[in-house]
Amino acid sequence: MSSETTTTSNAEEPPARVSRVRHVSTDRPWTWLTLGWRDMMANKSVSLAYGAVLTLAGWVVTLLSFELGTAWAILPATAGFFIVAPLLATGLYETSRRRLAGETTTLAEAMAGFRRNPTQIAMMGVLLLVLHLFWVRIAGLLFALFFGLNFAPSLMDLPMAMLRSDDLLPFLIIGTGFGFILAAVTFAVSAVSIPMLLDRPELSFLEAVTVSIQAVMENWRAMALWAGLIVVFTGLALVPFFLGLVLALPLIGHATWHAYKDLVVR
């Protein structure tokens, strides 16, 4: 009888994989930034090298756009960077995870974070890449729709040609609307999902995405502030020809790890 009772009790216990979301105060993102800054200062060489590599990648993409005559794509590609950035920051999550465990980290060990749950992190990468390509395609279609296929001024004349066009304002309004919707979806599915997959290799990307969406919905005020801070920090970092990303990306990446640890309860 006792054995049956024990068996029944164990069967009713929730699986260890189940996670729940913790409610946080609206101003909590400032704490995440503070903790992220401490992680960055404790791992300066790794964090700044990581940011420098991604900054260099931005330069390469920009120069290729000039060479291929698709300078118009620089702006949507830059906006699309916000979409894939959560995946690119995986090495920073690993650095913060190791620091929390009392371990030091080299750049190679940080990059090894991609191998902690490679299949599921790769699936998240595919999802984010599809969203990125979808955004670039939409941006291209909107550009062609409003300005026409024959609208091809030189790079130097492009800004003034667009400013003189009566279609600029509706293009910006509709383009911004599409971008906002796509950015909101991307943020919801990736807010804590990739750090969660790295921290808990037993999870699937669908489970992590579900928890991420739940965390955003149940803490929408704090997460709206967090999303706004990410946009502001990254936007300002892009202005000096991406140079600010050397600092902004590591800071946001480390802070995102602490957002995950704060929001998701094992």
C-alpha cells in the first residue's frame, strides 16, 4: 500500500523540465544592465573582443552592399541586425554563466557556448534567420512599391532623391509599422529563449520560445522598457559607423543573461 502511494505521488510530481515565470518590477531592466556591466568589466578582454568581431562583421556587410550596388539594403540589413543579435550573443551568455559558476572564461570557451545545446540553438538560429530574411524581403518590396523599379540614383544622390519624393512619408510609416510588428514578434520569441537553451541543454527550442513569450506577456511593462533600452543603446552604437557596438553588444548580451535568470524559475 505504501509502495502504491509513493508511486502515485511520484507520478503526480511535475517534470523537472517545467519552468515558471517570475514577476518583476517595471524598473528591473536597470538592474540587469548593472549586472551586465559588472560581467563585462570582469571579462573585459573576452567581452570587448566579442564586440569588436561583430563590429567588423558590420563593416564587411556594409562594404559588400556598396560593392554590389545595393546600398539601399544597408538600412533594412542594419535593422535586421536586431533580429539575429540574440543568437550572436550566445558566447556572452556563456561568459556570464561561467562567471556565475565562479569560472574564468577565454574567448574560445565563450564560443563553446554554441555547443552546449547545438541542435536546439541552431533551430533558434534558423527561426531568427527566416525572420531576418523576411524583413529584408519586405523592405525591398516596399521600396520597389513606393519608389518604383527604375528609381536608381547614385549613392550620393540617394538621400536627396528620397527626400524630394512624395512617397517618402508613406514609405516610412508603412515600413516602420511592418518593422515594429516583426521586431515585437522577434523580441517575444528570443527575449530569454537562447540563454535558457544554453543554461538547460535538456530543453527544446519550442519549450524555450514558449517560456520566453510567457515572460514577455506577464512582464510586459518591464520588457517594454528593456526592449526600448536595447533599441536606444544599439541605435546609438550604430551611429559612429558601428564602433559603439564594441561596448553596447557585450553590455546588452551580459544583461540579457541576467534578465533570463531573473525571469525564469527552474
